[in-house]
Amino acid sequence: MSIVSWILLGLVAGTIASLIVHKRGEGILFNIVLGIVGAMIGGSLFRLLGARGVTGVNLHSLALAALGAVIVLLAFHVIQR
């Protein structure tokens, strides 16, 4: 995937995760970083379980990235407190 694809996937996945956890967005830059880290975490977890990871900009990858971003955001809040 190109850097533009990662940024777009990160923005959408980070925004979805922010809306799920907080019911509001976190800001564009934070959502992009959150989504990219979430995509790496979600993809890695699914690959460990034997499923396919993040493969590009598609619905499967977006769902994995959003799930990973929710996990990262919840962990961030636990550590922050």
C-alpha cells in the first residue's frame, strides 16, 4: 500500500474508533496516527490467528484497522489514567 492509502485508511479507521469510544472525533492528525497504528495491531492480531491481515483499502482492512484502533484507544486511556 502507498503512503496515501495508509493515511486514508488511518483517517477513516481512527475516526470510526474515536466515535465508538468517545462519541466524538479526536482530531485529524490523532485519528490518522490512531488508525495506522490500529491497522498494524489489528492486522498482526488477525495474522497470528491465521486469518488474513490488512491487504489494502477495502472493507476487510478498514474493519481490522478500526478494531485495532479501538483496542489502542482503550489501552491509551487505561495508561493515561
